[in-house]
Amino acid sequence: MNQDVVVLVSAPDRAGLVADTTSYVRDIGGNIAEAEQHTIPGLAFVQRMVISIPSTQSVEVMRDEIAVLTSGEVTCHLLGTRTRIALFVSRAGHAAYDVMSKVALAENPIDVACIVSDQPDHADLARRFDVPFVEVKVDGRTREEHESAVLEALDSFDFDLVVLARYMRILSADFLERINAPAINVHHALLPAFIGAGAYQRAWDRGVKLIGATAHYATVDLDEGPIIAQASTAVSHRDGPDDLARRGRELECAVLAQALSAHCQYRVLLTGNRTIIFED
């Protein structure tokens, strides 16, 4: 009986790393089903392997031994493990609806632990998909007070990932640390352009000929986290701000879906503030 594992390696580059990792898999009686690697000159060697190893082999021991072998950072994930998400949304619901529709269609190994909002608008979405709905109103609270209320509500749920589907609140460093999970945000512009709110209006004011959307990991620096997916489309002088927003909604849904797929299939490797995405 074997177990299938995704192995992600990020290490200082040197000669022989591929030979070392593949030889190690052979030596523990494993078989490599997929292997891909990439070198960022002067920065790092990154590798993704899908391997089948004996059920008697400890995944944790294997991870630690590969880390020593490569002098790098190594994570291991059992293939097929489902990701539980906490889905955050404010007033604009298109991205959240798209995520829930794709979950219902089983397009990715994702389960939704809860839907969190600062608005009451999306209780129906939660009921429709039989998911707990958590509304935490702002009601004059400070950011710290509101975040504390959200964190208290989240204590009732287990989740591996926070998905910010047009959740229009700036999250503090304390909040991002205390959720104890990565967070993926979708932004309505082609970052690094038009950081923050009102991106479509500002794009129209600037007279752009191209609009876009970006899915990225959320960090303490607003809209500056590592980029996972981007898409764009051409626009013209005939398109007003509402037209840009309407056309941009499709892009937002597309890049968020692409980012979730890559993350949940363990195809994303972080090196500093950039990502390496191993394609499906």
C-alpha cells in the first residue's frame, strides 16, 4: 500500500540538486509520477514532485530529510487532501457566488467552512449552498474591534485558507497572523497599478486602454502580496466606469478561480515576494 505525496522544495541553487532529490525518492522505495523544477538565477532552486511512497514511510521524516539534503525549505502534502476555506465577502458578491458555484461543481478539492461578511446581503448565498453564514457588522467599531469580533466568530470553524472575494476591509498584521492560515485576495486591477479601492473609476480617470484583475496572497502591505494569477482585457474610450466594472467582474472571477486551483493543488511556491506556479 502506497501513499501519494506532493513535495515542494525551495532551496539555494547548486549543481546536483535534481539528482539528489530524485535519488532520495528512489532510495526510500518511492516512484516519481511528476517532477518539474525551475531556477531563479541568483535566487533559488524550486521543485515540485508528485511521488508514490510506501505507507510505512513517514512523510514528516521524508520532509525533514529532503530539507537537510537540499539546505532548503520543504513542504509535503498528501495528494487529494481537501482544502477548507473561510470565504470573506463585502457588498459585491459576484466573486463569492462564482467560488461557491465552482465548489458545487467539484472543480477543486475545496470545502467551504463558512461565509463571513460585514454585510447582511449574502445570507441567501450561504443558505443556498448550506454553508454557515457569519455576519459581523461594523456598526461604528474600530478596525481592531471589528477584527476581534471576526476572529471570535472564526473560532467555531476549522479552515486552511481565507479567501477574500472582494472583501473591502484592510486587514491588520495582527489579524493576518492570528487567522493562522494564508489568505488569497482578488483585486480589481492589474497590480501593481491602482492599489486600493475605486480602481475602475481611477482607471477610467486615467484613460487606460487595458483593465485587469489580480489574485494574490494577502500581506500587511495593501495589495502588494505575491501575485498568483492575473488577466486583462482591452477597453476603449467608449467604456465608462460602469462598463469597466462590468467587464472586470469576469476577470476577477477568472483569476480567483485560477489562484484557488493552483493553491489547492499545491502548485504554488513562494520565493520572497514572487510566486512560481507549476502549471496543471
